[in-house]
Amino acid sequence: MRRAYSVETVRAAEAALMQRLPEGALMQRAAAGLAAACGDLLRRNGRVYGSRVLLLVGSGDNGGDALYAGARLARRGAGVRALLLAPDRAHPGGLAAFRAAGGQVVGGPDGLGVLDLVVDGITGIGGRGGLREDATELVHTVTRDRTPVISVDLPSGVEADTGEVHGEAVRADATVTFGTYKPGLLIDPAAEHAGALRLVDIGLGPELPEPPDLEALQYADVAALLPVPGAESDKYRRGVVGVVAGSERYPGAAVLAVAGALRGGAGAVRYVGPGADAVIARFPEALVHAGPPSKAGRVQAWVVGPGLGDGRAAEAAVADVLAADVPVLVDADGLRLLDAETVRTRTAPTVLTPHAGEAAALLGTAREEVESGRLTAVRELAARYRATVLLKGSTTLIAEARDTPVRVNPTGTAYLATAGSGDVLSGLTGSLLAAGLAPRDAASVGAYLHGLAARHGSDGAPVSAQDVADGIPAAWRDVRAG
């Protein structure tokens, strides 16, 4: 599992560790890891000896990390130059080591020629706001030939704690981060600037508290949560999920939500709504009912909202489902039709799955604010509605009303930006709720499988929502196989 901590927590852990280490040892550990990563990239593109490396050095410890790493590269035969953005505040020990190793300090970008690598050590995890204008121009100048960029700890100009980007920021091909991940490396829009991530162990682990601020499940974590039927399982023990979805205008939403539920391992699916004929034509194993949902039969969880449309009947269906004493997932039209106080006072779990526009409507804010501040938005939604919230988007986030780490899904792909894929996710997550997974786990596993399924369904080609549904079994097998 990838775990991320706030800047304040990282600073405290570093301070505690440095008390037990010789002066400068922590920076040397970071510089060694950074130099190794730079060497790996240079070897993939040619060789370290004789390569041309430029360090962009700021005034903080990130600049010191870059200088010490540059000294190591210079001793391996690379031609390393450093451009100091604040010459009078450059790290003195790093600068001395860099010069002693044969590194050259330059006054500007003119005459640098072709570069093999740029190392971004402008700002560190304590930086706030975007890059200054002079730094922005410098970065654009030295990377205009698409020179590979490695950022030190995180791309300069992004917000470490939130993933927000206020102004210009470095776009790195890779980021080498130290001790632990920072939230901004995992959450868009900042994560889009980070490129490939490499974590360097500097011994910080024992100093970091529980729980982390953010976590991202990996294969083994998801495999441990997957519901696997036993020898005595029957369709009811595996979980029966009810799906209230579709309308005359959007009959396909019913089919896709049921597809996600069945592919997600539900023992049975009870469908309620006007799309019964379409559902049965595609999935004859589905159990259909005219409604209301409370009369459809026993279920272990409900999914309500995809393609439901407007009107009194839709509103009544949402209210009926929310009155049930089982976990309920509300998506799409259901989010517009729900009563906020009803959600807040439910005793059974509720999962809300908005995209950015729907989240903005629930919060009474602009979509742009949600997209630029995803972590803040998902936490506020969970607290305001006392629910588990899965905020869909370029990075999907899952938050609870209680004080648990926010989860970020690492399998997202642009192929999911297709009509109906959210309906599949709703059914898939609903099936996991019905199987007995806790809401946060069901949402996390659902999002993880959903992303993998899109990759299987696309195979590098455009993908439809039905392709995503059909890819779920393969995603499930991938996770089980590790």
C-alpha cells in the first residue's frame, strides 16, 4: 500500500530521525537515491559517463539534495552544471561538494547546448503557490527540446498537501520522493505533473505515525479484500444487490448497472424500474420487479440513481431506497433527488458516487473548485452528508465521515471517460457492498477493478461502458494472481 503524509508530519518525522543521525546523514541518503534514479534514466537513454546534466537549484534543502546528487553524478563522469536561482542562499555544503566533484555553476541558460537531463530542485515540500515568473521562464527554456526532467521530492510549483496547482508548475517525467509519499504526488492536478514515482527509503518509516493522511491500495491489498465464495456459499450468502436505475429516456443505464453488479460477483441482482425488458433481454438471470423497491424482495444492498431521470416516481424511488436498513449507493440522478437530512440520519451506511459536477452541486460550489481542490471537496462531502464518498475523476478519491485516511485509486485511465462507465462502477460497487465489504473497502475495490477493467476492455483502443463491464472478470483474475 502506498501511504502519504502531510508536510507537517513529514517535517516532524525528519526532525526526530535527524536527532539520532550524524549531521547531514539524512540529506546524503536522499542524494544517493536521487543520483541512482538519475543514473538509471541516463543509462536508459544512453550512458551516465559523458552525459550532460543541468541542476535547477533553489534555496531550500531540495536544492541541497540536487547539488549532492549532482556531485555523485559528476564523479561518475557526467558533465553536470548547476543554475542557482538564489545564489546567496544555495545550500553551502551541497555547493562545496558539487564544486569539489568538478561540477560547474553557470549564470544562466544561454550556451548550455543539448541536455540529457534536467533535475528540478527549485522548491521543496514547503513551497506554496506556483512558480515565480523567472523560474517559469527558465524551466520553459531548458526543457523546450523535451529534455527529460526529474523532480526532487515533488514537482516545483505544486501543493504537497492537497494536490492543488496554483499557477505554473514543473511537469516532470519522474519524481524521486524521500521517506514517504506526499498527498500531492497521488492526487490530480498535481499528480499529473509528477510523472513516474520513485520512493527512496531514508529510514523515516519508524517515525511516521498511524494512520497516514492518504493511502492507495495495491494488488495485494485489493486481493485481500475480494469476496471469495466458499464451499457452502449460495446466491444469498454471496450477496443480493438491488438496482433501481434506468428510465424511458435512459434504458441503457439499467443494463449497465446490472452488468456491473453481475460481473462484480453478486449472487443475484434484483432490478426495479422501467427497463425490465432490456435487462432481461441482456441478463436473463436478473430478478425484475415493477416496484416500489421496498416490495421487490430481500437484498443486502441497494444501488439507486443511474439514468433514473426526473419526476415524482424517481424521487419516490430514491426516498424508498434510502428508507431501507441496508447499505445504499446513490449515483447520478439519485444524487439530485436525495434529501440531505435523510442521508445524514440513516443508520445503515450510505455511499455517494458523484463526479466533479455532481459534487459541486451537492456542495453548492463551482465545478472548477472541486476539480482544482479534489481532496478538500471529498472530505467536505463526507463530513457534510455523514457518508462514504467516492469522488470520480482523473484521480478517484474515497473518503469517510470519520477520521480515516482518504484513499486514492491508482488504476484510473482516460478510457473511463465514456458514457455509462459510471453506471457500471455503481453496480460493481453495489455488489461488493452486498457481499459484506465495508463501504470504504467496497468503494476502493470497486474503483480499482473498474480501472483495471477499462484497460482490459480497451487494449489500447477506444472503449465503451459495456467493454468496461466485460473487462471486470479479467481485472478480478489479475488481482487474484497478483
